[in-house]
Amino acid sequence: MNWMAWTQPSALFFLTIGCILLVMTTFEVLRPCVARKGFLPITTTRGDRLFIGLLSSAYIHLFFIGMTDLAIWYPFGISIIWLGIVLRWG
């Protein structure tokens, strides 16, 4: 992999996303989901909520990087909590 400069954080990020997709696929095969309506203004499936949670987590990170000088661990913690909320009650 000399063609790309992998850093440990970027490798962990992609490994985590891959693991999430693997777990979600396995969970979908074992227990197929049903579309439901939570606090989000649309009816969503488990995969929809995962996508919305990951996308909004990216925006949380961009906001913190652009507007504050805080360490990256603060938006990371907020994003993990937000993703859990969206997946559970979204």
C-alpha cells in the first residue's frame, strides 16, 4: 500500500466503517428490519438511520474543525452519542 499514505486514524476510520457495515448486514440477515417512524420526519429503515447518522456525524466533525480549536476527540464523542440516538430512536 505504498501508493497511499495511510495514517493510523484513517485506517481505524475505514476499518470501523467496514465493521459497522458487516454487523449491519449480518443483523439484517438474521432479523430483517421494518420501516418505522421515530423522531426523524421520515419513515426509515435501519440502514437509512445508519446513513443519516454517519452523514450528520461528518457534519458535526466539519463544524468543530471549522469553528473551534478543540481536539478531534470532542466531536468524535458527540458523534458516537448522536449515532446511537439516531439508530435507537430515529
